[in-house]
Amino acid sequence: MFDPPAHAGGTDLITCIDNSRLKSVLPTSPEMDSTIRVNVLFFGAARDATGTDEAQLTLNPPHDSHNALEQVLNTYPALRRFGKSLLFAVNQEYARPDREISDGDELAIFPPVSGGSENKAQSQTAETNEESVASNAESADVPSAPTSTRDFFELTTDPIDIGAVARRVTLPECGATVTLDGYAREWTRGRRTLHLVYEAYAPMALSELRHLGTLVHEKFDIAHIGIVHRTGRVDIGETSVVIAVSAPHRRAAFEACEWAIRELKRTVPIWKKEVFEYGEIWVEGEGSQR
């Protein structure tokens, strides 16, 4: 109740304000009583748990990542089995709990990436050099996302030519090129693997790869880096990822290549399913063990 003003004659004026009038004078904001519509994407094992890869949801306020995720979990309770390992992105960026959600935003829900951890959910993708020109990516299904004129980051369903990837970062001024060829192995924890299936949140994966490339240049004395990752089915012995790093000296190239594959497995939203003789399983990162 509001304190009424004193009457001019010295006697207190007592007024009663009904609820409808009180509501009209109280300060309000659109966020306090409005709902918003968002598009929610599910990947990997999260998609299997919900039975869908995309949903349109109406969210109640307050409109932040924490409350949005809780409402998604209430709608799809099967996701709660992932516990704290479940990751959350808004408009293709990892989101902090207090990240504001707006009408029409794209949300993504997924378990840790293959080999990754949920710690990345506390960081956001940094901006990169928009003046860079794209490298040739004729065999890539998704255009490359470079951080310099020779850097390239691609996703493809086609077999990867390892030598061709390496040659794209090899220049006369460099003294060494180190190439990592990651390929599908036949045996994992005593089980025979028939083939692998890779799935990517493509636009966010390229954004994270570009950010990874920026960090590599900051951490190591290298000239260029290129990464090409397969998606879809990958048979035993086929290459799933190639990382090529060129540098004036070999030590920096080796160290950068090793760091890049660890960071890729920790942060880039790409998931791996292993198909065995008697079943299949999504490979979840270390965050899923918590």
C-alpha cells in the first residue's frame, strides 16, 4: 500500500486502492510477465534421449540461460540423466548461466563433445579476424573459416586427402610442417568397432575451430594451421581428422599440433558414435563422468 499525502486541512486522507489500480501504478517490465519463443536443437545422445533433433518452445521469464535450460529439462526429463555434464549454447556460442535469452534465439543442448569437458560452457567464443580471406575448399561441404590468409577449417563428408591438406600450409619460408592423421581404429576397450559416425553442430563447430586457430597463433610461433574433420560415416582405417601446422621451426609445429587436437576434442561440438558388432554408443567426454 502506498502512503497517502496529508490533507490540506491537517487531517490524514485515508484511501483504499483496489488490486487493479495498484497493478497499474506499480513499476513493471516486459520481462516480468512475457513469454518468448525459441528454437532448440539437440545433438548426439541428447537427441536420442529427447527423440527429436529440433523443437520450438515457449519460455517463461526470467529469460536467462539457467532458467531456459531448466525449462527444457522439465519439457524433456530424459535429459536429466546427463546431470551437470549437459552443455548449453545460445546462438552458436557456449553460454554462461546468466546469458540473456531473447525471442527467436537458437538454443542448443548437447552432452560433452568427444573427449571434452563441460568446463568450456563457462566461456564464450572470441571474435576473430574478419578481414581474413577464405582458403580454397572445393571438397568441403561447409565453407572454411580462416583466421589468416592460409589458415583453413572445414567439415566434409568426403574422404580426406592428407597430403593435400598438408600442402596447403607448406610455404618456402617455413622449415617444418607437422601433420596429424586421426583415423578410425578397429578395437576399443576390447570391443570390435565396425565403423564410426561423426555428427557436428556445423556453424558452431566452425566458429570454435576459428577460435582455436586464433589461440594457436597466440600460443605458438607458427605460420599457418589447417584442420579438416569428417562428418557422417567413417569406416575403419579411414581418416576422421587432419591437422596440419607449418612453422619456421619443428618444435613449435609439433607442440601446436598436439595442443590443437586436445583443444578440438575439448571444445568443438563434434560427436562420435562407435558402432560395434552388438550395439552402438555415443562417445562422451570426460565431463560425462561427473
